[in-house]
Amino acid sequence: MAARGLRLDVGRLFAMGAELGSGRRPYCTSQAFAEVLRLPSKQLTKLVFPLQELERHFVSGSRPDLHLKIFDPSLDDIARAESVFTASSRNRIEYLSSAVRLDHAPDLRRPEGHTKKMNFFKVGKYFTLVDMPGYGYRAPEDFVGMVETYLKERKNLMRTFLLVDSVVGIQKTDNIAIEMCEEFALPYVMVLTKIDKSSKGHLLKQVLQIQKFVDTKTQGCFPQLFPVSAVTYSGIHLLRCFIANITGNLETNGFQFS
């Protein structure tokens, strides 16, 4: 988020920090999302609220609790959140630095062929997104020393996102990151990637299994799953709105997550 991956074959973590503080600005609907709002109702739901679209396929009376209403922003909320992620001359989204140049991260040996550093990306004046090294069978040797230290000691860390391949579900390598977040009592979110790669039936099965895992095996994981597709863009707008909210850059109607 083949195994889950930073590069399609390793697991992936994203951390959301407030290194730059949270600056607020007037919101405007991006042209891309304005086009989304003109879609027919069923297409719009499938693109913006993929879990709601999946829920329609359950037999009436036997629908499981997918926690759809925990974070349930309006289309207006989502439209306003788009301005945070829309690059412009006044809102630059750019690479900031790498952890190997920061005092809090060790400068360790880096075998070729592996991502060996945490990359920081500045999203305007709002927050910093940290793209972490992969975990799993191709994880860098210094994964524990670098990533665990960052997650454990970074005081302004706001949320950690665990990307799970929805085609194969939670694997042993994913449990490395899950156990780490649970041990450190870090609030984290599961993002289910590649939802365009599975049949509807297979995706429903995976969502149910992962939801059951979150409900029964975790304490720090946000109950609501975020299924997304980088190909169709399904779920991306909702995830962006969630990020804007938890970083303090958007108050959604009736919902404010601390």
C-alpha cells in the first residue's frame, strides 16, 4: 500500500505531522472536483464514498457495521478540503527533505535497491507528509532503528496511515506495522489500496475480514476503513477530507476529530 508496498512489493507507512503548523485559508472547489459533483448520483457515490457503494451489495437485514457514519462529511466539506491539496503558486506541494539530513534520524548504511530514508513533503502551509521506508521481506536493515524511533519520539506526529493491499488483505508483513502502532499507542488508519483490481465479491470479502480484524484485534486503529484506487481515484477525495480534518485545517459539519 504482490505484498503491500512502497514500491508495490513492500509494505508502506505514511505519517502525518504538523511540522509546519496549520495555516487556514479561504476554500474554493477545485475544477476537478466540480466535475465530480456533476456525475450521476450512483457514479458520484462510487467515486467519493466507495464504502457506501459496497454496502448496497449486502442483503437487507444482514449488513455489517462498516462504521460509515464516524467520518461522514458532506460533499461541501469534501469540496472545501480540496483546496488544501490543490497546488498553486500560493499553495505549493513539494519535496521538503529526507530524514538522513535531519538530527532526529540516524544516517545509516544504505544497500542499493532499497528505500532507506523517510521523505518529507510539504503540503502548503498546512502539514508535512512523511513517506516511510517499506516493511516486510524487502525492508531495509535499519527499518527498526529509523522508523520505530521516528514513530515513538516524534512529538508532533498527528496520524499514521497503514496502506494495505485490498487484493490480498492483511498479511504477516502488515502485522509488523500494526503491532508497532499498537505498542506505541499511536493513532493510525487503514487505507485499503487497489480496490479497482478485485471483483466486487472479492473486495466485499476482504473489506469484511479487515473490518472484523480492526474491530476485534486493534485498539488504536480508526474504526472506519478508507478504500481507495490510484487508478480510478475512488475514495481519494474522502481520504483527503479526512486528512484535512485531522490536521486541523477543516471543520466538517458536525464532526471535528481531535
